[in-house]
Amino acid sequence: MIKHFLGANPKLPMRDSAVTKAFYVQQLGFSMLGDYGDYLLFQRENVEIHFFLHKTLIPHENYGQVYIRVREIELLYEDFQQRGIEIHPNAPLQRKPWGQIEFSILDPDLNLITFGETVE
């Protein structure tokens, strides 16, 4: 059987490319893969996220979400806290009934970024 699926790269809305770049590169440690003005591409290890310009986005009406699977989630959580990255108040580090340890953050456009690690 041919394997057609190679991965998934979510596309999220952004209002301001400079603000998005600063957050994902300086705060979250992603590298810039491409900057096309109204379209940005970022990568950190095996995760790639794309952003498209949406100048009229109303952040509180934004339902953009990404789930990123990680290893050593406790260390990542501590690193984010030490660097002042705000953890979502309703989603601190916690064990979930579906076999994951998770926490979430919001980016400047209120895209929900959830990090999760499988619990054995």
C-alpha cells in the first residue's frame, strides 16, 4: 500500500507578521522557514506551522488551534514559565483522561497552542 500522508502543517491566522515572528521565534524558539509578507512559515524540530495574514481577525472570535506532541513536557513547561510565556489560565500542566499530559498557551492572535505528551 502506498503511504500518501507525510505530515500535517497547520495554517493559522495572524493580524501582524512582525508580532507573529517575534512571538514564535523569540518566545517559542521556532526558526523562520519563509517570510512572504502575508504568509509565514516556522519550524521547530519536526513541527512546521504556517500563518496567513488576516487583518480583520477578531482575536476573541478566533478558533485557530494546534496540538503539538512533545517529549519531556515538564521540562518544556518549566522552560516556558521561566521565560515568561503565559500559560493559558484554563490549561495548566495536567494529566488528561485520554492518556496525555498537556498544557496550552495563546499566541498574540489567540490561536490556542496545546502541547501534549503520551503517558504510559
